[in-house]
Amino acid sequence: MNMETNNWKKVWYKIIFEHGTRKGRIFDELLLVAIILSVMVVFLDSILMLHNRYATLFLMLEWFFTIAFTIEYILRIIITERKKEFIFSFYGIIDFLSFVPTYLSLFFAGAQFLLIIRILRLLRIFRILKLVRYTYASVYLIHALKHSREKIVVFLGTVLMIVTIIGALMYLIEGPETGFDSIPKSIYWAIVTITTVGYGDIAPATALGQILASVLMITGYAIIAVPTGIITAEMSREKSRSSKPIHCPRCSNTEHDQDAEYCKKCGEKLP
């Protein structure tokens, strides 16, 4: 009996957690479609005209997706040996948030809790984060961000120092008369300026302040491409690292996904 249970768990573990097999790919594709459709239901349900007309249909679809994602979540916990690690992992939390708001909304049926219900319903948008796990291109991006995190932290720290210094200078130069009535507010202006957003709610009036603002604007154009370059370079390195072909020992196929453990053509375990 225990052997049959273990075999059942192993089969479903390969289908749900491993993406290199044919059944695993089919499961991922079906789950992708379900996630996209469930998010579309949330979007359409937020349109008042459609909500008034198809409220019952939207409710039925929502509960269908909620039950489906609940079964998937419970199944993942049952078949994995590291249950606690999965439950508190990033994807485990996202999976939990993808269905729990619908159940919570059952306990807030009173009119006075209408706002809370709407907030809980909006949490269903977290389902779209489940897409990250099954999008092949996201693997490169995640690895690139992971490898470039130190450079990005240094870059953000440098930008933070720049806006702090410029904000403090603007507070001294302009003063409360032109809206720079505190250093935090001046730093806010520096952030808006260096990111080239430019709301216009605060603007320097003195010649020295305008010169400093001009320097900050030009600096913003210069540094805005820095994180993009860092991540792009890491993505190129990641792609070159994974470009070495792995030959399947059975069929000699070399076209495998980056995280594949089994051949997509014959199902043989890759070396």
C-alpha cells in the first residue's frame, strides 16, 4: 500500500513540479490557460455594465477557478516531501493568495464590509504572478536579476545619495517660499526630476536652483539606462552559459528547456 502511494506521488510530482516531460508540459500549458482566463474574469467582472449583466456567470466561473486552484495547491502539498518549504516559499504563498480571497469573501457578506470584499477580490490578481513559474523567458530574467543584484543595489544606493544631496541643496537654495519647505519634500522633488517624470507641483524659482535642476535632469537621462544595461549584460551571459547543448542519451536530441531534467521528445532523464 505504501509502495503504491509512493508511486502515485512520484508520477504526479514529475507532472506538476518537473517541466521536461510531455505530461508536465501539458499540465503547465493547461494551468497557464486557466490562470489567464481567471484573471480575465476578474478584469471583466470589474466593469460595472458587464457585472450587472453577467454577475451569475462571473460568480460561477470564479468558483470554478477557485476550486481548481485549491485542488492544485493541496495536490502540490501532498506530493512534495518538503511540505513546509513549499508552503512558505514565494510560489507557495502566491498559489495560496490565488484562491483564498474568494473563500474569505464568504465571511464578509454584510453591507458594511463591502469595501473589504472588493479589496479581497482584487487580491485575486495575484494569480497572474503564477505565470512567472511557467514562462520560459522569465528564467533568464530571474537569473539575470539574481546575478546583477549587487550592482543594482550599488546603483540604487548611488542614486539615493545623489537625490539626498540635491534635495538638501535645493532646500537651502529655494526655501519654503517656492514650495521646498522641508528636506523630505525637496528629496521627493529630486526623485521626480531625476526620473524625468516632472509632475510640476514644485519648481525652482531662483537662477541657481534652476541651474541645479537642469544638471539633475541631464543626470537623470544619463543614469536611467544604467540598470537596463546591467540586466541586459547579465541576461546575455546567462544565455551564453545555457547555450551549450545537452545530448539526450537515448535520442540525441539537443533542444531542451533550460530547467529541463527530462528529454521533451523521448522522456529520458538528461545527464
